[in-house]
Amino acid sequence: MNPLAGTLSDGTATAEEVAALPVPESYRAAVLFKDQQGMFDAMPLSERDPAKAVHVTEVPTPEPGAGEVLVAVLASSVNYNTVWSALSSPVSTFAFLERYARLGGPAARHDLPYHIIGSDLAGVVLRTGEGVRGWRAGDHVVAHCLSVELESADGHGDTMLDPEQRIWGYETNYGGLAELSLVKANQLMPKPGHLTWEEAASPGLVNSTAYRQLVSANGAAMKQGDNVLIWGAAGGVGSYATQLALAGGANPVCVVSSPQKAALCRAMGAEHIIDRRAEGYRFWKDEDTPDPGEWRRFGRHIRDLTGGEDPDIVVEHPGRETFGASVYVARRGGTIVTCASTSGYRHEYDNRYLWMQLKRVIGSHFANYREAWEANRLIAKGRIHPTLSRSYPLTQVGEAVSLVHAGRHHGKVGVLCLAPREGLGVRDEELRARHADAIDRFRDPATEL
């Protein structure tokens, strides 16, 4: 066992014990290699296997600079940006690293012949750089994935508008799918004490994304009573959007693709569910021709569930495959808020239904620090729960990424980094006992795909 894991994994090490631990010269990490970035260029996207691009290898340990923190990572998780990184789609992430390095100074370190990927972590602060006052060795933390420079006035109202805003572990190096990770101090948040390492690592990116997209004034500003159409409602972003809608007094209409995923939505408390595969929805006649007839059929289905009401808000992330339907079914004056395009980036919709019915499309990308903090606070208070379905050891991270790429998962897929096994790191057993069923909801064997 790694000496760090032996001391840190049960969560009982004191600050003094952690501060006394030697920092290893190298550590294991999931990486992409720069000299392999063109390996899929001749292949259609559907035939690319991300597992072939992801390698677990030893890398040198970086020294935390001013405002930075070195974290011992007990667990991480897989997000769609991990898949995009491995597939070099839509672009190679090494282009991001080269661009970041051109800022000079500490950023220059990020342009390496390898990219340590991953945009989630739960772990223990190991060392802090100069000027870090809010965190110290031994703190149990999770990290959100927004990396900002804040040297421009543009980012000081909403840090997501910083011209140098980047997603850590995707557009920067030293990501979370590793035994150690380098983050900025303003990425850190307290780890929810009632969760294990792998549970705490799973909500960060997707929960914060869903919070900004749905709840924040920067997104759809959901209110009580809103009908909220949620695509992929048992997936990463969708499972948190469903919980946030329910917790906020809204009425989620959950779109899923299997009876098992429908059961998960019912277990979360949702009443209105559409199994798009069972209903045979196909929103394109062929690769180039949308099918408005299917949009209309879909809209009727929603109104049958809601008592004749259209969605006030549509939570969009599939993109090309569903965007035309989303614009069509939103109510007059409604909002389509989009945070991704997992089925393709070139959207097509009928603009008449947007402009003549005064609908709005809002772009929403991750979350600022305050939004991420509020989303994490809901987790810590047991109001929103992790949707972890399974975990893999770091040595099998390629398999985990391929699982997400193929859509053969629900909720989130975790990765154990320093943690030798699942179930470690819980400090608040009383709160955990009150929410045990909800915490384990996505692990029910009956929901396996």
C-alpha cells in the first residue's frame, strides 16, 4: 500500500501527522501522451475507444506555488470531459495546455508531454503554497473544477466570465484522476463528512453544473411550481438536476432511456417520466433532416403528464440529437438552458418557435466558486445526495472512461486513487445513517444496466 494511503485513507490522521508525511517524488496518474494525440484522427468518433488513449503511469510531483495546494487524492470520478479528452474530440486537449502555458509564470508548467486528466477529487490537503491561508495540511476537501486568473475586470462579477477561465484537468494539467493533484486554493471546499471518499468525489462537476444551469440567477432561476424537462435524468448532470428540481419545489419531467433509469428517477421522487427508447422517439428522419412531427408527439406526451402544461425550463446537454425538440416543447416565454452537446455540437432548430414565442436559450458552463460552494453545501447538509453507481481502481480507469463513453452507466462512475477500497473516510456517521438509503440509491443491483 502507498504510505500516503495507509495514513490518510481512514480519515483519522491529525493535521500534525499529515504535515509530517514526506511528499513523494512521483505518483501514479491517469495520463494522455502528447505523441499519441493523433491516434484517432482517421477514425469516426463512434469507433474510437478512449481506453486505448488513457494510461496509468508515474509522473513527477509538482511543487505548489503561490496560491496553490497539493492534495492527496483518495478518490475521483469520470466526467464527459474526461471522455472528450481521451477521444481528442472536438480538439486535442494539448492545445489547451499549450495556450495556457503561453501566459508564462506558473502556467508554463502545464505544457508537458503528458496530460494528467480528471476534474473531480476528494482528498486531504498535503502541502500549501505561499499565501494560502484558508486551508492547511490535514484538511478534508473536495475540489471544484474552475481555474481562473482574475486579472481582468470581466471575471469579478461572475468568475465564469474571466477571459482566462479554464476547466481544471481538462484545459489545465495536474488533474484529479491521480494519487496527487495540484489545484488553486480557491477551488477547494469542505468534504461532506457523512460521505466516503468515492461518494464525495462524485458530485463536484455535475452537481455544480446543474446548480448554475437550473437554480442560479446566471441560469434558469428555477422557482417553485416550474415544470422542468430534464434530459438524461438518471445520468451525471441529470440526476442532480432532478434532485435540485424536487428540493426546490419544481416538477421534473424526466427523460430516460431504460426501465432501470426510470426506476431510479422514481426512487428520487420524480413522478413524470418518459422512457424515450420505449416510446421510440427519433427526432431526426435522417442525418440531415429533423422530424418536427416527433417534436409535436413529444410535446403532447409532456402535456399528458403535466395536466396540459409545457415545460417552463428545459435542461439541455445532449445537444444535436435533442435540441430542436427542446426549443419546440418549451412553453411560450420558457427557457432552454444548455451546458453541453454530448451527441454533437452543431444544433438545428426551427427559429420560429424561439423568436415568435419569446423563448430564451441560455448557455451555462460549469459554475463560479459561490455556486459550486452552495451546491456542495446542499450535499453536506444531506439535501442533495451523490449518485455514485460504481467505482473502479485507478489501474482500471480506462475501462471506467469507456463505460461512460458507451453510455453503459447511470449516475456517476467513481475512481479510487489512494483509497485502497470503498467505504472509507466517513466522519459523521449520524448524518449518514439518516440518509443511507438515498446515498446508496444508485447502487441498487436492480438498476444495473
